[in-house]
Amino acid sequence: MRKNILLILSIALFGLTACTEDVFDRLNKDKQHPSTEVVPAYLQLTDAIMSTGFTTVSGDYAFYLSSLNEQSVGIGNNQLMRAELRNSGEWASSTTFNNVWNGTYANLLNIREIIRKVEDEVPGNIGQFDILGMAQVLEAINFGILTDLHGDIPYSEALQGKANLQPKLDAQKDIYAGILSTLDAALSNLEKGRTLKNAGKQDIAFGGDINQWKATAYALKARYLLHQLAVNPDVLEDVEKNAEEAVKLGFKGFLINEFNGVTTDNPWSAFIWSRAYTASSLTVANLMEATGDPRYPYYVYEDEDQEGNVIPGEAYEPGDEDIAKVADGSLAFPAWYDLGAQPIHVFSKSELYFILAEVQLRLGKDATDAFQTAVGTSVSEILELFKDNTSASDYAESLGAPTLQKLFEQKYLAQSYDEQVETYNDLRRLKAMGEEYVKLTNPWNTQSGVNRYPERLPYGNSGVIGNPNVKEAYGDGFYIYTQKTWVNNK
């Protein structure tokens, strides 16, 4: 009898223990933050799009390159002033672009997770080829910007987590081949996913419009083929073919419009309001004024009258040491940065038409329509922000037939809005080809006969510290003044 009682008590205690463990198991589950494995891929799409625009396209890269391109002037006693004066400690430091380096790779990790879930047919993601194609387009954009700005980067072994914490650096030539292959795969998957509607409201760029995603893929192919022109002059016909495919699909431009003053601000506006580190550049202002550009008063915005009309101020000479003393926000700066809700261009419609016009000119074709469409589109976007009914098409037509000089001047002006990364790519490509259409005047670009205009940007500090492959390539950081990237090393 006693044995039976002990047995019963043992069973009861075992049951209580098991029950207690079950309770603790439930207590230890974070239901508010589920693992990434159970999150459907389409729900990760919005963040992937937003991060591409906010962090990579219009973040620190654009802020610094705007000064380097003389599309704005860095002011005040701060990092943008040091960048403006071409301080080598600012440009060559691994900490300067560490945040955007980390942010872009973090976004790529999210994008790769989207791709993996669909390709590996993780339950809840099976057959979502539309989402897969969109993610591949975003991957191409992010890796494209990283390699354009830094040259050789972790690519084929990147984003493996603990499986490879020290990925090798891939040659830019191989990365370009990978990007173009990724875009071909994206086009195939977008076609397979044409009738699917998985993206829904998560697609804050195109609302699930597959044609616009396909057009973006073709436009990106045109961009990355054209980037190679200095080292491969035979790409022109392929550039034209892909650009025309994007035009046929009615490319509207890859824009992010989700800025309503409540959830977040355009990154340029947030930067201006919080730092007041940027002023209008005389290089841009002179080009605008020379052709009666209707954007001019908005570019040199200083104040508004009682009726809300813009009062133009004065642009400032790049590299002028006096502006280093100004940090109170009193200098003229582009008025569109004061709006807060202006869209971000991930890839503008005007860029596509400037690309098409350039290749048509280089192939000896009439590029007038493409050129005037590019100019009219970029000008009208600015005027519409201020409800200005001046005819952008009339201005475009007044410029007449394009030359390469006119084309690159107008592309430079158009990209002064928020496409400074592509301007930097253009300026270096043209230099490699022995061409110069926009004269940079900052006296600090050369110091004591030594170049201080970076041929590329330094790697992020996390890579330099944590990856010996990156550390070896970085050295003391001064390689940025002498080592050109593959596409610019003719």
C-alpha cells in the first residue's frame, strides 16, 4: 500500500513538473516579436523599399557627395564643412560612411531573406514570384550603389551570418556581372508573377504594378551597362535596347512618396532642419541662371514673402573658407529641402531619358525627344512641388537639340535634387573617358599638387575592424585618392 502511495505521489509530482515546464515554455515565447522565419516575405517588402531610398540613396552618401559634386556647399564648423574643405581625415576615415555601410548591408540581409523564403518555398511564401522579382530588383540597386562607391566589396560570400563572418572582397567586374544576372532573373520572375497580387499595400513604390517593376529592372540594366562605357565601348547598343524597353513599359520613375510629415520626413529635409549644414552652390546656380532655368529661384531659396512667394538669395562659392563660420541656417539652400514631404528618387524618369539621350548621341542618332523629355520631367517635378505653372516643356524646347555638353549640364542640374550618387558616377566615368562637361571649381580638390578628390569612398568601420579582408584593402584610408574603381580605370 505504501509503495502504491509513493508511486501515485511520484506520478503527481512528475505531472506538476511537466506542467510547470509547459508554462515556462509559453512564458518564454515573445509573441510580439516573432522570428523572421514566420514573417511572410511580402511583409518585409515595405522596409526593404524604404531603407533603399531613405538610407542608401538619400542618406549620408548623398549628403557628402552633394558637396563633392558641388551640387551644394557644406557650411558650419562640422563634418560637412570638413568635407567641403576636402579634409582628408573626414573623407578617408572608415567612420564617415560606417552608418550607411551597415544600413545598406542590413537592408540587403532583409532582401536576401525575402528571396530565400520564396526560392526555398518556405510555407506561406510558395509561388510568390512577384515578390521574388521585386526583391531581386532591390538587391541590384543596393549592391550597385555599394560597389559604385566603394569598388571591390563583400558580395558572393556576404550576408551569411555566422557561417562566414569574414567574407572575401569580390572584384567590381564580377559584381557587375552578378547584378546584371540578378536583374535578368528579376525580369523572369516578374513575368511569372504578373497575375499575382501579393505585394498589395506593402509595395510603397508601385502598388504592385508589375510593369513598373519590370521597367525599373530594364532601366537599371541600362544604368549599369552605361557605367561600364569607359572600359567597354561596345555597350551602347545594349544600353539603348534596355532603356527603350523601360520606355515601352511606361516607366514613371521609382519614387517613394510615403512622407506625410507624421510618420517621417524626407531625409534631406530632416538633415537640413536638424543640422543646417548645406547651402546653395554657385556651380549649380550659374548653370541655371545662364539658361533662364525656372528652378533657379527655388534652388537659391532664402525666405518667403507674406504671400508665400520664394525670395531668392545668393549661392556660395564651393570651398570658400568663410562659409565654415556660418551654422545658423541663414544661407540660401534649395527650397525643396524645406518641404519635408517631397518624394525620394530611387531611380528617376529623367535619368532614364538622359541615359537614352546620351547613347543616341554617341551612336549618331537624333536625341532631341529623349533629351527634352528628360529636362521637362526633371523641371516639372520641381515646379509642381511649389504649384508653379511655368511651362517646363517650353523651357526644355528652348534648349534646342542636345549636345553632350548640354546633356550633362542638364543631367547635373536635375540630379541636384537628390540623385547625387549618380552624378558622382557620371563625373568619374567622364573623367576616365577624357571628357569634362561640368567644371568643378572647389580649390581644395588639389592641395600642394596632390589630388584630394576621392576616386572612391572608404569602407565602413565595422568592416575594417571585423574583416581582415576589408582591413587589408583599406590600409590607412588614403587609397581613396589614388585607386580608381574598375569601371573608371580605363
